[in-house]
Amino acid sequence: MAYPSPKDQIPVFFEDTSVAFASKSDAKLRKTYWLFSLMNQARVVNLGTFFIKLALKLNLPIKNLIRATIFEQFCGGETINDCDATISLLGNSGIGTILDYSVEGEDREASFDATAAEILRTIDKAASSRTIPFSVFKVTGVASADLLEKIQRKDALSAAEEEAYMRVQERVEKLCSFAHEKDVRIFVDAEESWIQGVIDDLTYAMMQKFNREKPIVYNTYQLYRHETLEALKTAYLTARQRGYFIGGKLVRGAYMEKERLRARENEYVSPIHATKQATDDDYNMAVDFCLDHIEHVSICLGSHNEYSSQYCAAKMKKLGISNNDQRIWFAQLLGMSDNISYNLAHAGYNVAKYVPYGPIDAVLPYLIRRAEENTSIAGQSSREYLLVKSEMKRRGIGSL
């Protein structure tokens, strides 16, 4: 596909570390440097995650250490109110917050109800804040993954399972209905391919019901799957025929190794693109498609990819779309890719950070993934580490 040349791109310079880290004191910057220097060593990360899991299993007193390191870097706090300082700090730089209740691994009806109640609180908080533009939830936070998989396979359900799925539908509708009532946009996060079909069905049903005037419910499109681009186009056509708007969060995807392993074990064709380039091409074509149909599609680029962010900005300029058009947002995770988030916000684009929160024990799986994702490949320093190092050099401060 034809990408825009550098001269076509608008001047959003992601290398400007003075903007990216303006909100960090020298002490905070040193601490970030130290943390990423450790996370760039695969052996350290592997040993660290092993001993963290073991220590928690043995009830050893390490929560304060976790809280003061990776939890502080990647999470807003243990409760919604704990996140207020982060919300304010981001807001001061023109960056919004997406409160992400990141409790994982629960699989009981009481836990599903508790999670739904917590998400309702995030919606209520967003409704009263100008700096919280979206809410978000995972369907597996309010439903059994095993049940969703069984439904996607079209297996016969027992009477108890039928009742359980009715409760799932009720929870999802309650969340989307409350978001609609409060005029808060809500993301439905993407998950594994073997349950994504039923998640799509639930989400499109909510879109048809609540996106009549404007996008409220957003589906998430994983462009590392080779069928997703066409699925997005089909969803758009269906929405136009039925008279509702599409909300789309565009991501590359988070389950690549798990997807490929399962495909090998069960002897079916992997749904994941064979190459990164194919994923990148589909992602940028999805951006093209959505911007070309922006009258009926609103998007959020959930991406840590600098080129795709520049690509979208360049396309917006070409189409005469203002930087702060509310139909187009960019989002990154708290503690990651500040060079993208802060420089885009500085240039007047709509930007938000995912701010995970929850009890340390419950968000540990999320934290471990962040550590693993930031580990360097073949011993090379990660982008995060190099940017922090560059800013320290610019400020003339050492690492100690």
C-alpha cells in the first residue's frame, strides 16, 4: 500500500522528550530509567516474575515493593479514588484517562456481578469528569470464558448455562445502557478468537440499540487477525443499513503467541497474520477506511506504533479533519509510549491513557504482561529505555 512520504506528514515529533517527560521530576525520571533498565533484561524479568508469583503464593511481604515499582509505573491505584492524582496529572497535559478495572482470573457469578458494579462506577466517574472520555470493560470480566467458548462453538447449553448466559447479556446491556444514559462512550475490549465471535455479537447488538444518535458503544478490532479488516467493513455496511453508528477501537492484538499455539495444537489455520508487515498494512488500511467514512464511524487508535499514529495524523490533515475532532482519539497505556501520548496532545490531538487499577494481587497478571512486553529483543534496548535515557542526557542528570 502507498504510505505518505515524510514531507506529507504533519510535524508531530515523537522524539521530543522534553514534551514527553515534562510532567516527570528528575527523581521520577531516574526511577523510570532504573525500572526500564531492569525490564530490558529478559533474564531479570523472567526471574523477577517467577519470584513475585512465588512470594505472593507464600504470602511473603512484597506488596510494598510491587506497589513502589511496576504498580506505580503502570497503574493508577487500587481504587477509583486512588486514581485521582493520575487523572489530574494527565489532565494537566491535555491527556484524558480511561479507567480500566484490571482484575483478572475471577470466574464466579458473585465476581462477575462485583466487576459489573465497579464498571458502573467508572462510567459514573467519567460522566462527572471532563478528562475521562471513555469507559471500558472486558466481557470475560462479567462472563465465564468457558461459557462464551461453548456458545461460540454452538454447543448445546444446559438449563443452568442458559440462565448464566442470560445474566451475561443482562450485565452487558446494563453497562451499555448506563453509558448511554450518562452519555459516556464505552469500549468493549477484544479477547481470544475462540470467544471473540460471541463478544462481537453482544457488542453489535448493543451498538444497534444505543448508537442511534452517535457512537456510544465501541467494538475493538484486532488487526493482527487476517479477517478483521473485512469484518470492520462488513460491520460498517450493516450499521448503515440498520441506521446506527460504528464506534471502533483499532488495535493490533494482544494474544499472538496464545493464538498460534492453540492453532498448532488443534490443527487449524492460525487467525494471526504471518508477518508483522501484513498486520501493519491492515492496521493502516483500517485507519484509511474509518477516516474515509468518518461521518458514520468514530475511532480510537489504541496503538503504541509511532508510524500508524503519524499515518492517521497525516490522513486527517489530507482530509481537512481538525486535530481535535471528537470522532478521532489516540490511546496508549499508562507508563508506556509517553513520547506518543504527550507529543500528540501537545499538538492538539485527542489523547487518552488507559489507567489500570485494582488490588495488587488481582492486577498482577496485567503487571507481569507489561514487564514481559517491555523486555528487549536480542539484547537491544527498548524504545522506552532509550527515550528516558535521552531525556536524562538532555537534562544533564545521572541515573543515580
